[in-house]
Amino acid sequence: MKIAVVGSLNMDMTVTSPRIPHKGETILGGTLSFFPGGKGANQAYALGRLGAQVAMYGCVGQDDFGSQLTDNLARAGVDARWVMRLPDVKTGVALITVAENDNTIVVVPGANAQVSLDYIDSVADQLRQSDLVMMQLEIPLDTVAYVTDLCAKAGVPVLLNPAPARPLPPHLLEQVRYLTPNEHEAALLFHHQGPLDDLLVTWRGKLVVTLGENGSAMADEDGRIICTPASPAQVVDTTGAGDTFNAALALALIRGDEPETALRFANAAAALSTEKMGAQAGMPTLDEVRKRMGD
Ligand code: RIB
């Protein structure tokens, strides 16, 4: 099974802090570290760690960060040769504060903003030959829509992780095979204020909502709600947990796992990923996930 990830690559500049600062406040932090990140690269890396055949599509600059990010993907077995190195633009960076078992993130897109329709045309054959294409929203929305359309025409399912949150055109929501927002993203996408179960049943078999400490939920094709609790974890850094969840979920769904098994697998992978600093350092192997699930 071949998975393609089309998305962002960032260098994460991560500072630990005793707490999340208030607006207008200065506080003293702990350590500053540079970690490979970006939602797209994180998802690709997590898939590589889980043993999937995965290729990354996106753009970086012709700078040291760009080389470090692609080298790191290759170390996890990700096919990173399609990542384009662009002149005159810097690799994306994310400024991350880690505190209170959570984080805040500001992304400076850099080369991620240049993932163009021409670039997609140049890799279209590879995308059409994939068994699943995964995307997020840290590259231009036009590009996400273009890839979704290309995949729809080729019969390739798309998993869209709609993060960071932004409104999406209804036809895009219809076209994707799987949509994986968190609760806040789901409320924004669907202008939804009622019980989450109603939304899950309306979008049965497609919508998977992550619920932080409460795990994740979806409705199966019969409209039965499946809600699986989060796996316990010794949390160090939650950065990349959502990306690990998406990667593990994608792998489980395309290998044909039942929804409940797929959610449990993704929850366990996400929990493990939080136990080390940095988005990618804690991403588990298949054996580690199985062990955590008690299988
Ligand atoms: O999902 C976590 C990621 O969001 C970080 O690695 C950061 O780069 C931002 O893209």
C-alpha cells in the first residue's frame, strides 16, 4: 500500500516554558530546541516509523533547514526525493511554546506557501498511483482543492486533516474520503453547535473527530457511534500527536481495520508520540503501538 502525503515541512523552534504566557506578557523560558516538524512532514514521518510505504510531496528552501528536514524524513524510510528545493524562499518554521501539557504554535509558511498547481502537475502521476493521499491545511487551499480533484478523477481516496482550522468549500468536504478535525475545527467547518453525535452520524464513515484527552470518535457506515478513549501517556510534549493520530488512522483504515480497531490503534500511537520532546522524536514503530495496545 502506497501513501502520499502532500503538505508542509517546518523547522520547529520549540521553547519550554513554565506556563503559556498571557497576551502582552514576557516570561522566562527553559530550553530552546530545533526539531523537524510541519504537519505534512510529521504525518509522513509517523507513517515511515509505522512501516508504511510513504512519499512526501511539498517544498522547502535551498537552506540548511530544508536539507535537515528532508534528511530526517529519509531516516524514517520516507521517499523524500519529490520534495522541491526552491530558490529565494526560506524553509517554513514554526515557533512553539510547550507548557502546561499543551502548546501554542505560530507557523511562518515560507516555502510551504509555494506548493503550486504546477508543482502538483509535476508529481501528478505519482499521486495517481497512490492508494491514499493525505493532506492538511498548511499549504495553499487552491492546491489542496486541486489535489483532491485530481484524486477524485483518478479514484484515489483522500484523507484531509483540516488543520490549522479554516472554512472549506462544501464540495471539498464532499469529495474527500476521510476528514479528521478536532472538536473546534469540526465546529468551525460545519457551523455546528448541537451534539457531536448528530454530526458524526450525518457524515458517517467519513468524519473522525479527535477529542484530546477524551480520545476520538466516528460513526460507522450503519450510523453506530464509536468513541474510543485516549490511551494513557506520560506526557512530555503534545506537538505532533494529532499528526501521529492521522498517520496511524490512515494506515489502519487502508489496511481494512474496523473503525473501532483503527481508532484504538491511532489513539495508542498518538499517546506514545507525546512521551518525548519534539513532534517526531516520540513517533512509535508498529511493535511499540501493538505493545501499548496490549496486543
Ligand atoms: O502539528 C504539529 C506541527 O504543527 C508542528 O510540527 C509545527 O511545525 C506545525 O506545523
